[in-house]
Amino acid sequence: MRRLDSRAAGFEAAFANLLAAGAPDDLEVQAPVQAILSAVREHGDEALLDCTRRFDGWIPAGADDLEIPRTRLDAAVAAITPAQRSALQAAAGRVRAYHQRQRQESWQYTEADGSVLGQRVTPLDRVGVYVPGGKAAYPSSVLMNVIPAKVAGVAEIIMVSPTPGGIENPLVLAAAGIAGADRVFRIGGAQAVAALAYGTATVPAVDKIVGPGNRYVAAAKRQVFGTVGIDMIAGPSEVVIVADGSAPADWLAYDLFAQAEHDEQARSILLCPDAAYLDRVAERMAALLPGLERHAIVEAALRQHGALILTRDLVEAATLASDLAPEHLELAVADPQALLPHIRHAGAIFLGAYSPEAIGDYCAGPNHVLPTARTARFSSPLGVYDFQKRSSLIGLSAAGAAALAPLAAQLARGEGLSAHARSAECRLEQS
Amino acid sequence: MRRLDSRAAGFEAAFANLLAAGAPDDLEVQAPVQAILSAVREHGDEALLDCTRRFDGWIPAGADDLEIPRTRLDAAVAAITPAQRSALQAAAGRVRAYHQRQRQESWQYTEADGSVLGQRVTPLDRVGVYVPGGKAAYPSSVLMNVIPAKVAGVAEIIMVSPTPGGIENPLVLAAAGIAGADRVFRIGGAQAVAALAYGTATVPAVDKIVGPGNRYVAAAKRQVFGTVGIDMIAGPSEVVIVADGSAPADWLAYDLFAQAEHDEQARSILLCPDAAYLDRVAERMAALLPGLERHAIVEAALRQHGALILTRDLVEAATLASDLAPEHLELAVADPQALLPHIRHAGAIFLGAYSPEAIGDYCAGPNHVLPTARTARFSSPLGVYDFQKRSSLIGLSAAGAAALAPLAAQLARGEGLSAHARSAECRLEQS
């Protein structure tokens, strides 16, 4: 794992490199993805079946066979262990409780002349949730994507998840049942995105597609954006930890491991002004690494993308962390509130050493779908607001129209739009 | 202008056609746009100067010459007529007042075990605003894009606007001065989007790019999405009017004209259950059309994309309008509140005949940057929320961590992520 020192020559370049590595790479697969999108758009279910046979390695009996009926979801809920079931239910309850506070309400106000202005908030009609299959099939992601849409009041939630080799994941299906997905299709990749965006005879077209996926899924989402809404283009997962040395070194070692076990592209970065503590964490990581189930992945991720960074002080550590705009930021310090003013950008901020990212990933309540690859500079965790939309309300009184029409006409003529001017002014002439 | 009847055979197909025509067409220019993005990314100012010479038809003296200094903005504010200046200032004041109600505040709550959960809202650091030049250079768009960013608290707003032939638009510069743009560059097209996304020696990189543009600009925004945030891909402008026949026919004729004068792609649609009223509006349009300054554009837009639609009743008119998910929806009826429950989708809803879109375009207060081409199904007017972002806050107490760690560990093991499980569980072991 690389060690950096903020006082060393060349630090800025090395640090900038940690950032730059996160740029999206889905542009490279634009051409094959475009071909799949066109095929599904033109040939519907036929193309969807063909892609499923080719890419997912199983042979659906027909288009109907792509849907997993509600009874199979209920059966999955019944089939998992009681401990798993109650953990999923408890997590769903906490996620629901947090997200209920995110609901936005309509508002309006009346001006002195009787004109009414406002903003109306309504849920989306139908939403598609993409859930990756295969090695990264996460039931927790089902909860995190479906529940905010439910809380927003979305009328119909369509979940898609590929079943490589035709093998269903009972925990994923149980999570879909518990979270309340309305319909579930076992399709994936760019073809699933296309089916959701354009609709086929079997898969209904949705208004927005959310959920993480590989770069084919990301490229497909980018290309259908505009036809439907999308959430964000997800990159590799990251954790940045700011530590003051007050937490047991083992805790941070496991937090860095937890991030790194996702895949070889995951990034685990620790910033701390205490060199001896960094040594201790490094030692504990070396000692604990061999005991990890996924130690090969962890080792590769840490070697390629991990960093222990010595800083001048805690404020510099916090400032550097904020510049990284990380997906997850742990403030493993005695007084996290004191550092908060130095944090401008982060997807989720974990306050204090009793708040490991791993608990946030599953059941603290906030969403685990977070902006990656520095996009926390401009985007937000997935939330209820992603499933609500706003309409402006403009209800002018006769007096309001009379007061504003000359203003509007003046500005419209300045733009050469005289029909706009007349449209405003005619409200003055007749009444 | 075409006439449709909701009771006629073939209506559904004809109506669906009104919708389908709005699909985004920027995918066709992906390749040339990709070349421009790469050139600016690799060669910075040099590529920017080259593109400006080639596409905007003027020769900058050097990279510094691309910036319009603050003094020229102030000079523009002084140079326009007092009527124009006070109209811009009054419009800016109303837009600011409305948008101040959109600011979102941070919140948090404490659970029984002392754990704190919340959502922190902060402004973006730096935002780029694209303002089209040439025939669609609209000072009102400057106000509508810059003011919400200012209200959100964005520290630096970079405006770009091309000056074809090197000619500056004094009203656009004055609007930039009045709205409070921090820096203004006279660049446009895909090259301006690239400069804002990647930064050059002269143009600073921003975190998000907003504002309408032609299909090169739209394609460029789509491609840089992820590196920076973007607002939306704007399509042709639309108005849909639901009328009960209570408003003077001239008013609606001008409202339909106002939309159609934007360009040949603009869509003006009137829905009404009263055939005689539709006849009257058609008559008045025929009579008034020749007197319009932009009658050729209006005539072309109405012929290609306009429609007068006879409906069974007002509720059907409202329902069909909602299915169109229009950018602008005028409810030119005596009781607009009665129809509101039937409207699920619209960018802006104008209540009653005294609320023409034209006043909303300039000075009612709500934003005129609205979702087009049916995207109101899933997106919202440009607003302060587009310039704010959220971070989740998770501060668990020792008791909170102890309660949640077993839950998280159970779910993590179900996903094969045992380092996640250990990261949660180690909080139980030591303390």
C-alpha cells in the first residue's frame, strides 16, 4: 500500500493522480452498446431474448419466461433463513424511516395583487431499478433503490436483474419482495436498459432508470438519458478516512479492507497527521490481511489504489479529503463536528469511529447509492427526491397580469420576440 | 394547422405522433463532438481558439481575448436604455424572490440511543452557464440560469456565450452584469462545453454545466456528464393549452403564436371540447398571422407541429395534456384548480387566462428553463436545488453501533462481503 506525505515534493501530483484515476470509462463501449439499444428498440422482445441467450448464458423458454412472477418473490422471502429475513426487514424499516424525511412537499404563496406562485411536487409514474447480477448481486442494493421510490409514491417499480447461467439469487428476490418491487424481470446489461427505456411487448417502458451496473450498463444509461431520466453513472467505490489516532487500529484496518473487497478498482485512502498511527494501521493490515476471505481482491485493490497519507494536521487531512469529494468519508476522530466545516464534498459523512461505512452500507438508514469518482462535487445520494418531480405554478390575477405585461413585453422585444410581447400585452387590452 | 378530434378513428396514432416527434437528435453528431472534446481536452486554449475561428467566424487576438472583462459588463448595463435596464432589474428581483423559496436546508435527528442521522445541504463550488449566441441570444436566459445558482450560494459562476462574427449582444452582457455572473467568456458550441468540463489555461473547470444550446452543445453535455454535472438535454419548446372557451380567442391565438415564433421546431397545441371556439381561434389566427414580425417562422412551426384538438370534455383535454407532459401547460379555463388533479406531468402550469406563458418566460418569477420533449415525466424546472448537493450524515453512538453491527454483519455475509461484516463487528469487541 502506497505511503504519501503531504510535505513531500511531488505530493500534489501523486495526490491528483488518486483523483484522476476515477474518470468514467464507459465511452469506450459506446458503439457495441448503441447496437444493442437499436436492436431492442427495433425488434423488442426478440432482441431481448437473443441478448439474454448470448450474454447471460441461458435459454429463456419465451418472452414470458423473462418475468419472475410475484409468487417466486414470496417463495424466496419464505425460503431464506429467519435471521436473513429479519435482518432484511429491519434494514428495510430503517431505510424507510430515514427516507420518509426526504419527501418534498408542494408549496405556494399569494402576492399582494392576488397572483399565486408555487411549486407542485409529484411522484414519477413508473421507475426501472437495475440490480447487477453475478458476482456483485447485492440484496442491500435492492432495498436502497426500491424503498426511496416507494416512499416517493411511484405507482409502479420495475426491477431488472440478470441471472447469469439462469441461476436466480434467492436473497435478491427476497429483498425485492420485502422492498415492494411491483414486477421483476431477469434481464441485464445494455439490453435491459434498452427494454426499460423504449419498452417491449413484455417489459413496460419506464420514466426513469436507477441503479448501478458495469460499463455497458453505464454507457447504455448515458445514451438513453433524455428519453428517460437516469440517476448517475457509477464508478468504482471509494472510502476516505480521516483519523486522529484515537480509534483502535484494527477498526480502520477493517474499514479499509471492507472497501477494498468490492473489487480490484475500489479505493481505500487513510489521511492522518500521526505517522506512528499510520505505521500501526499498516502493521495491523499486514497481520489481518491473510485471514480475509477475499484477500486476493483486497490485496490487489490496496496495492493499486490504496494510500496511507501523512498530513501536517487534522485540518489539512479534512481539506484534502474534501478535495477528493469521496463517495464515503469517515471522520474517525474524537471530535468529528470540529472537522465538518472543512468538508465541502462527500457522498456520505460518517461521524466518529463508531460509524463504520459497513453499517451505513446496510442498515443505518441513509442510502448507500452515493456519488463516486469525485461526482459528490455536484451530485447527491440517491433519495426520494430522485423519484419526485416539480412543476412550477403560475396563477396571475388580472391585476398581476396588468402589472407584469409591460415588463414582459419590454424584455420580449429586446429579444426580437414580438409575438411574446403581444401575448402579454393583449391581457391589458381586453378584460 | 392540423385539426384533430379525440373521437375520430386514428386519433391515438396521430396524438402519439405529436409526442414521438420530440425525441432527442443529438446522438447523430456524437462523432464530430467527440473530436472537439478530445481536441480541447488535449490542446486546451489552442484548440479553443481554433474552434472559435472556425465555427464562430472571428479571430481572437489570443486566449485572453476570449474573456469579456467585468468592465465591459458594467458598460453594457450603462449602455442599454433605462426602460430595458429597469425591466431586467425588476425581472431579476422577481426571479430571485421566487427562487429563494426553493433553497433546501440541512436537517438531522437523534435516535433514542444517541445516534445522529441527517442530510447536509451545501452549494456547488463552481458552475458553468451556457448561453446561446446568434439568433437565439436571450438575456432572459442569463437571468434564469445565473440567479438560481447565486441564490444557492455557488461561489463562482462562469458564463460562456458565443459571439458569431465577433459581435457582442449588449443585452446579454447587461443581463450577466445584473444577474451577477462572475466571469464571462465569448466561446460557444461543443468547445465551450469541453473548456468548462476539463478546464484550459484560460477557462477554469467547473463542477456542473447548465443552459440550453443546439444539438452540438447537447451532445457535448451528454458526453461530459459524469466528469461534470449537467442540467438536462433541451429539445424544442412546447406549449399545450387547455381551454374551455371562456378566454378571448385573440389571447390564445397570441399564446400559440408566441411559442411558434421561437423556431420551426416549436410546438403549439390547443385542446378544447368546444368546436365553435376552436373555429374562432383558428379564424383569429388566420387574421392575425400576417401582422406578426416573425410570421414565416410561426407559419412553418404551426403547419408542421401545431394542432387544434377537439376533445370530449375538459377532463379529457386535461388528461391528454398531462400525457404529453408538456414544457408549458396553460389552463385557460374559468376554474383551473378543478383541472389540476388531472395533471400529472408538466414543466410549468399556468393557471387561468391571465397567466400567459410569455409573462412566465420573463418575469413571473419561476424559471423558464423547463423540461421539454416529454421529460417533465421525470424532471423538473431548473432551480436552486440544481446548484445544491446533499451529503448523508451518519453518527452512531456506541450503543447504536452495537445494535446495528449484528444486522449489518448478517446482511454482509449474505452478500459474501466478510470484511464488511468484520468492520461492523469489531466495534462490538473493543470499546
